[in-house]
Amino acid sequence: MLYMIYSVDVENSLPLRAKARPVHIERLEALKNEGRLIMAGPLPAIDANDPGEAGFTGSLIVAEFESLEAAKNWADADPYIEAGVYDSVTVKPYKKVLP
């Protein structure tokens, strides 16, 4: 089943993101290579693809997992959590309708 992982950043998270980004991306690449990643990306703090120093306010991931518990366990192991990037993380089942 698909699950959405919605994470909210702490304020001024950009330097924290930079440190943990390579390992964070590596985990997402692994999901992609397994054919389980639907989409993933950060939420810019301003209305721009490249927010520069404004940074990001969070992230959204939609991926396939065996269960809600498996999705939560995967999300809990995100390097951004250990780095202090996220203030909160929400994991919920997701039903893709379109496209």
C-alpha cells in the first residue's frame, strides 16, 4: 500500500539539511531502485523552485510499504530526524486516484 510521509522542518533548517542530505537522498534512491518511490521532495519556504537562503518548511514523500508500521519505521530512521531537521513527522495511508 502507499503511504505519505509529511515532515515539518524546525526553523532555520537549511544548514541541518545540508549536512544530512547525502544520506537522506541515498535512502530515497534505494526506494526508487526498488520501484517503491512515487514522489519525494522538499517544500520551499517561498514561492520559488530554488528558495535559496529562505530554505524549506518540510518534505513530502509518497512510497509503497508493507504496512503503516513499516512506513513509520522507515520514516523514523530518516537521517534528517537524527540531524534535527524535522520538528514533526506524520505518516498516513495514501490512495492514489489520479493520474
